[in-house]
Amino acid sequence: MKNTLLILMLFAILSCGSDQLSNSKAEKIIASCLDAKPEQRTTPFTIGKATFRDTDGDRALMQKYMALKEEGYIEMELIKEISRGWNKGAKEFSIKLAAKSLEYMEQVPENGNVAYAKTFKYVVGEVLEVHELPSLNSATVKVNFKATEITPFAPFSSRDPSEFWVKELAFTKTSNGWKYCDNF
């Protein structure tokens, strides 16, 4: 019984000091990197004058703007309806940001018509696999990211926040342990 207990204690001590990169260790390293430099997604967002043509794509885009208007994030007024020429049937709007939307803006130009709105942040959903390359003192880690802090401007993003994002990351083994974001 004493020998079994002694062997288990020795095994526990040795396994705690292991230099192997486990899924949980990789997740902690990536999470600390994301705390230091978040993976924030943004999207361009038209302000000022915007023209919406009579096409399926522009009608869908206008619905996104109207949803923001109804929620009080933008002010949107019809300037004119175009009744002649190649742009016949198009509508021109004046779009202004409401004070409520400023907390979601990454960049708002003074004299421009494209602002950049925050859409969501990525956090580690799960580490899928770790593949160590001992001869190179490196590892490849496959990570499944998920979106959090989804803003009202997320529908304008080219990425769907409900979909997971899988990415392979390169880790380096140093004398101080495994590193990922020291070069961030």
C-alpha cells in the first residue's frame, strides 16, 4: 500500500512538471493572449449619403439599416427617390449615427462616409487537437473559436457569428515553456 501511494505521488509530481503541450494548457495560453489582444471583428458601415437600388441585395441591406433605425442606433431619412436614368427606382438616404451606437464604433471618420463598427469578439471555444513537433520545438494547435459580445451591427459582418471559426495556430517551445503570442 505504501509503495502504491509513493508511486502515485511520484507520478503526480512528474506529470505536473511535464513539458508536453496539452489541450488545456494550450487553451489557457491562447485565452491569456486573447485577453492581451482581443480578436475583435469589425465591419465597414456607410454613414452620410447612401443609395439603395431596386435589387435584392440592396433591399436586404436596407432592411438591416431599417432594423438599426427601429432600435435607435441610427437616424435615417429619405432624401430623394430617383425616377429617371439608369438608377431609376433607387432611394437616397441620409444616415447618421445616434449617440447609442457610438460605443460600438471602432472608427468614425470626420469627413467620410465609411465608419467601422464592432460586430463580435472571438474567444476559445475548444482546443480540438495538439500536434507537437519535438525536433523543431514547436507545435500546431487546432482551435475552434466562438463569437461573443455580439453587437447590433453583427448582421453587416461578412462572417456569421453563429458559425464556429477553426484555425491552426503555431506554438513555440522555449526555456520558459510554451509560447504563442509573444510576438503579437
